[in-house]
Amino acid sequence: MGIALIVAYRMKAKVEMLLSMAKNANLGAAKNAKNDEFYTQYADIQKEVNAYIEYNPDVFRGKTILLPCDDPEWSNFTKFFAQNFEFFGLKKLISTSYAIESKKYKTDWQPTLFETENPMYNVEKSRIKGKIFTLTHDTNANGRIDIDDLQWSYLEGDGDFRSAEVTALRDEADIIITNPPFSLFREFLAWIMEGKKQCLVIGNMNAITYKEVFPLIKDNKLWLGTTDVRWFYQESTDSPLYEAAHSRWFTNIDHGMRHKPLQLMSMADNLKFNKKLKGQTEYQRYDNYDAIEIPFTEVIPNDYDGIMGVPISFLDKYCPEQFEILGSTQRGCHDLVPDTRRYDDYWECKPNGERTGSSGGKTNENGNLLKNDGVHNYFENVEGRQVQSTYGRIFIRKKQ
């Protein structure tokens, strides 16, 4: 049976399962199942990659793409780039898989007919060795280069991206594209950056705040892609797929969305007309940072030259020609945006005034506002001074 038929069969089965799955299953269920395998839909890959092609039609031309830690026998990544090999003008496509016996959480995995009916099949290697699939030319003389021309063999090792074998493939490649294991995102991104490669990888939105990730975003070495993406997990090969989380593409490949400046109103017009600021007569200042609070990206004023704290969702609209990123309330803000107050002598209270047992030290790394809205927890000192914390904020300043 050819790989195209194997892929088609497995994709059809997964689509059928997707249609019947419970739509509101969450990421916690995936963790409870101790499952670190997530699946990416073909349509999500296509939608994201199209944005780079529209911005630069030659973005992949003459390039070698590596899809590490992938499963080429059913992967949508492998299928997508193999089917578009000629259209993108690729030089080489490499896809590697991770051996089932090396995975931390094993499933009731069985080798596919594609593997077992191939003369290269080795029952001893099947569970302990990774596989490598490569695509470079028309091997079956049908006049086109596509998924049927993939060539495969067993790797020497298990396919771990940290191995010397896969690292050598990284060094050969120009672009790394994949959905890395959820728990290894930090290490995987560091591995890419160590190789000084372009990348397009999926991670949870919260990865923005990681100490290994935010400095790259701040220094314009990494940015968000153009779309969000839905992750799916599977408890076993016979169980349905469950939606895990809305996550994001992280990349250092340029796209047009990041060069579109935000259309903004003045501070006065926002306070007068913007419904997001209903009831406010002025922009609030942080109690512990020399900056103003921006609760929504839409209310960023176009006439304020000072420092502003914006939600992390601002990165969806971030234009590096319009704003500069200075730091955040959790990562890398102490040089350009130092904190001006500490809360070690405060304690946390519930809205009803009952103490939680936590000290104010837990909010030293947050943006705090001098208020108590009576709805959320707050922090108070012996003098009765009360503050409330905002969600994580990124500090930005308008470029002159």
C-alpha cells in the first residue's frame, strides 16, 4: 500500500473522530491523561503558511525544511509540504519521528501497513528506532514531486531532537517547522535558536511569558504568527481526538501582518468615545511602575509618549515600526521599567475582607493599581492602603 493511501486513510479516520468529539474538552484533560502528543489540522497549517507565501512568494524557494519529532506516516505537516513541494520550490523536505519506546507515555501503538509491507521493515527496530522521511525528486517517474516520492529509512537512534543525529539534520536545514511536544517547548525553541535557523512552531499562548521566550520577542528575534491554532490530543490510537487549547504560531519568518500599524485614537477621544473605557475619566497609573495601565489594545492612545502596560494579546497587533517593547511585569523589565514600590508588608484579602494567608510579596512582579473594586482579591497593609493586581502586562513605548 502506498504512503498516499495510508495518509488518506488515517486522515479520513481522524476527521470522522473530530466530527464526533466533545468540543469543550480542555488542556487539563490532556495533562491528566499524561499525554504529550498533540495533533495539528491541515487547514490550520495551510492558513498560516499561506500568509508567508502571500507576503513573499519565494519564502521557501530553494530551502530545506525539517519537520522534527513528527510522525510522517500520518502527519499533516508532512502531507502539506510534500503535496506543495513543487509549488513552494523546495529543495528538500526532511521529516523525522520519535520511537514509541522512547516516549514518556506510551500508547497501544502498532506499526502501519506502510511500514510492515515494506522490504525495509525490521521488527526489532520498529519500536526503538525513529524514522526519517526525505523528499527531493520524482522517484516514481510520474512527472511530479509529491507525497508518493517520499523515501524512508530507520534512524540510528530514537529520533530525539536533542540527539547528534537529528541536530545534524537541523544544521542541514534552513527552516524548522513542527508542533513540538508540549512539555519541551522551551528546550525545543532554544535548540532552534542555537542552530540559528528560521522557524514556524506551535506553542501555548502563555509561552510568551516564559523567561526563555519573552527576551526573544522583546529583541525582535521571535514574534507571533498570523493565526491561532487548535491543538488536539489523543489518549490512545483507538480513542477520539479532543480539543486541548487554542495556541499560537511562533516564528522568525516575516509576514505582512506585523508591519500594519494600529489605527488609534487620542487619549481624550478614547476617554470620551471608546466603550472599553466607559466610566473612566483618565488613564490609571500603576502604583509600582512609572507607566499607565492599558486594559485593552484598542484603547492605546496615539498621543502618549510615555511607557504603557498592555495585555499580552497586544502582540497579535504589534508593529515593530510603531512601538518598541521595553519589558514586562514578569520578564526583563527591571532595567528599562524598574519597579518603584514593593509589597512585602502587605497581605492578600478576599473581596469580603478575609485574609487568604498569602503575603503581598506574591504581587511584587505584577502591575498594581491603587484601588479595590470589591469583586476581586486585593492587597492591604497595616495603614489600610489597598491595591489590586492586573493580569500580565507588556511594557511598550511609541516610537518617535
